[in-house]
Amino acid sequence: MPLEPYFQALQDKIRDVQFTDLIGNPDAIATFLGAFAPPVGYSPPAGVDIEDRTVDTPDGGVPIRIYRPAGKVTSGVGLVWAHDGGWASGTIDDPGSHAFAQEIVHRTRGVVVTIDYRLVSETVRYPAPLDDYAAAYGWVHDHAVELGIDPEHLALGGGGCAANMAVATTLRRRDAGLALPAALVVPFSLFHHVVPEGTPEQQEKWQTLAPTTAFNAPMVGFIWMNYTGAPLEHSDDPYLTPAIADLSGLPRTLIITSEYDHLAPDGEHFARLLEEAGVDVTYLEESGVQHAHLNFPWTEGARRSLDVIAGWLTAPAMAGGATVKAAAR
């Protein structure tokens, strides 16, 4: 289907912006980011209590934020979540973290814990962000009851690069013999060193995207180089690129891709890999949206995905490894 009007207007605003226009230009960056600001009139749902804490680690601690329904009476559902941004950008205050968490608490009466992992820099590279993510999840798992979470209903997830870290953290815990999350929620992911080629129909849709939202092969290569500190010519590390991992034994997984996104084939192919490994996987392509659509919870497409995530978290575990794909495009 066509891009939702909000996303089409956003693409039109940034159509002529090139990455080189933003380098070292604070005014240009501020103007560019302003195009992504929430519209007047949107605010996250009320009735959510918020608490900031820090998880102690050997590297100095990881800030986390805990979201609970007001009054502390919870449904027992729990989700540990982190923002996207290619390991290089994004914060715990972004809509894809802060507003997302409040939207999920509102829908599930559960508890969401978000992670402010270290972003890559000249001194921070892989696996430091993953170490932060894993440490934060481990703390939440160990304190689940205190937080109002039923450990049997504690899920793990995140968008984009955080989807990668959610699966990598689960693989680490499986390989170390530690308790796994009950479920994974991994939208608009990056699991492959080289993203699978899209169909002709997908490639035609990608032509409509502005350069700064086109996660094509050069951009993916830059993201990997920035994460690891050197060009990633290949990968034999399953915690870096989970698409090459033995995926057997992973918990049930919800994968959501964005229709207008170069990375959509990554999630679609990973869903097939999970299914082949015997994992209970649900796959949905959200129609009419661009990459990282959950960062825009005021849009129709994001609201549909939020409803899916909330329903999936609160429903009994699916049986039989069913794979579901949205028919609308």
C-alpha cells in the first residue's frame, strides 16, 4: 500500500538532505531532527509511573528506566526494551523508547524496562553495547518479582540494532546455560552481515525513500564498520551477526518489518531461519510505514504494531511454530 500520509510528508521534508549536509553542522542536524518531532497534540498515555535506576557493571553501570502502571498493580507481563539507532545514535528519551514503553504499559498493564546502553565511539565498540544490554536484562531477570513481573512472562526486545542485541543476549544466555527470556520482540532488525536482496516489488518501493532513510548496502556497511571499529568483510561471530548462529532452543519470537525499508528482507529471512530451527515465530510486515515505524507511535501503522505486540505479549504461548505475514501492501 502507499506510504501513510505522515511518513510521506516526512519523506518530502527530508528529500533533499544528504548525509554530507549534516556532518559537523549543528544547525542542519537540529533542523533535520526537527522533522521527526512528535506532532502537536500527541502525548504518551497517562497512568504510568516511571523510575530511573542504574545497573552496576564492571564498566561503570547501565542506566535503565522502569515503567509500571500507576498504583503498582501489574498484569505480570514484562518487557526489557532498547532503542534503535545503528549503535551510534538514539537515547532512552526517544519516542521509540520512552513513548513506546508507556504505550505498551497502557495496553498490557505490564512492566517495561528500557536500557540506555553505551553508543559506539572511538573508545566504545562491539561488544560494549551488547555487554550493557545483557547486563541490564540479567538484572531485570534477577529482580523480576520485585518489579512486578512474572519471570515466566518476561520478554526481551528492541528495534533495529537492539533487535540484534536481544537475540545475541538470548544466544549468550543459552550457550552459558542461563534462563532464557520467555519471548523475543524484534522489529525492523539487522541480523545479517549482508542483508538479503529484496524482491523487485520491494526495490521499487525503496526508490521512494529519501537518502537519509535508505538503509542500503553502503549504509549497512557503515553501520557494521562503526559498531566493530573496522570494515566487516565477513563474520563468524554469532553474537555479532545472529543470522549465522545455531538458533535452536530460542524462545517464541515476534518479528515485525516495515514495508518501506531496505532492511525488511533481513527480518523476513531471519523468520525463515527461526522456523527452520524449530522456533515458534510470528512474522508481520507492517504496511504503509518506513523503517523504525515504532519510533512514531502517533501514526496509524505504529499503533497497529503496538496493538500486535501488546496482544502477543499477553496471549498464551502459540503452539506449532506458526508464521503469519500481513497480506496488505
